[in-house]
Amino acid sequence: MDNLLAKQDFTTQELQMLSSEMDKKKKSTGAAWLLWFFFGGIGGHRYYLGKYGTAILMTFTLGFVGIWTVIDAFLLNGMIQKTNEAIEGDLIQKILTVRKAKENTAAQANV
């Protein structure tokens, strides 16, 4: 929801830039599920989503002998969504930083 509020003042160009970058960086639901299916016991889907600490723990415990892997089947869609929201939030912050830098440059040029 915070991302939605941050985007409401974006120009069309900024929204297009955000969309383009999200298409490049967002995590695929299909890829995450395939990694869960084939490498879930060693945390492959968690490595893909950038959750390295728990992924390493899954690797060493073999997903707590499969129990954690089954639990992740119920949590995976939420993890993907949360990861993509975090990626979008980072991109929004970068766009806001660029906007502020442009405003500062324009203000300095007017002085």
C-alpha cells in the first residue's frame, strides 16, 4: 500500500520507467514454484527470492526433512509478493532520488 501512495504523484514518464524496471527485476511466480518443486528441500526458491539466511538453513537441514518445504508451499505466493513489493519500493526510492537531484540541479541553475 505504501508503494501505491508513493506512486500517486509520479509523472507518466516516471511510471513508465518504474514499469520497465519492474519487468526486468521482479521475481517470477512460475520460476519460484519450479524451484520449490525441484529444489525446495534445499531452499532453491528461497535463494531465488533473496532469503539467503533461511535458504542456507534449509540447505543444511534438508528443509527440516521436508516439513519446512511443505509449509513453504502455503507461504510461497506471499513471499513472492512481498519480495516484488520490496523491489518496487527500492525502485520508487531511486526514482524519487533522481527527481530530487534534478530539482536541486534546476534550483542551482536558477541561482
